[in-house]
Amino acid sequence: MFHSKKYIANRHGKHRPDRPHYLKLLVEEYNTTSKLVAKQQVLANLANFAYDPVNYEWLWQAEAIHVFLESIQAEDPFLREFGMGGLVNVCLDPTHQTYLLDDPAHLDSVYGLLMRSDASANPNIVLNALTTLMLLMDSKKTLALPQGLVPALNCFKHIPRVQVMVTLFLNDYVPRYQS
């Protein structure tokens, strides 16, 4: 559910940490903890906060996007899933969007998720990665697609939860952006 900044301030009262501070604490905890379960929980919380546009500015200030990008390259499937969930949630915010589009390595990380040999094991990752790419592609006139992307996507066509999204991407986006 979307909230206003005023609603959030009234709900938290005087003696609780404010939302921007709390988000910074979550990012700090993610970066300092060595426990995988703690990282997963913190990342899931950050991704949930990324769902509400009122948090975009605070997430940017907390540098949560770095956590999302780092986690999608992790070996742990839950970190990849939650990190991709965070990216898809913030990618329409102009500041986050510009950041993602300005460095080709960021898009390469998303493409890399889709081209992993174990990508089909988690349909949520595939759906969030494709949605992120579609939203970013709709905002930019030219974007280069990596060589192995189409064959990788064709491997997902048999997965019921993602087949429609994969078909949409292959039919509507690949012809427009393939180099």
C-alpha cells in the first residue's frame, strides 16, 4: 500500500527511528553482517520498502541500489531473488533509472541473471528481471542486447509462470533492440 510522507511521520511518532534512518540502518546491516539468513531478511525488507514510491528518495540516499545490484550477483538464490525484486521496484524512479541505464554493467548484471544455467529454478527472478528490462527499455531508445540472451530466454518458454512474459519480451522487445 502506498503511503504519504506525512502518514509515515504521524504513524512513527517521536521516539521511533524515522524511515530514512531506518533504511540506512538496513543497508548498513546488510553490508556488515556475515550471516546469510540476516542478509536475506534485510534484503527482503529493503525490497518491500522499494515497492512504495514514497521511499524512492530515501532508498537512494541510503544507497540501497548498490545492495540490490550486489545481491543479484550472489550465489545464494534468495539474495538474487530479493535483490531483483528491489531493482524492479525502484527502476521506474527517474534517479534510480538513470543510474541503472548510465552504466552498462548494471544491465549486464540483469542479463547475466537470465543467462545463468540455474535461472529457470526461480521463476520470480526471471519475471522480475524481464519486467525490469522492459521498464528500462521503454525509457530508452537504444539498448544493446547481449548475444546469448535470446537462446537463454527460449529455454524458459516451457515454464508456465514465465512463458507469457518471455514470449512478450521475445516478440515485442527483442526485435526493437537487437543489434
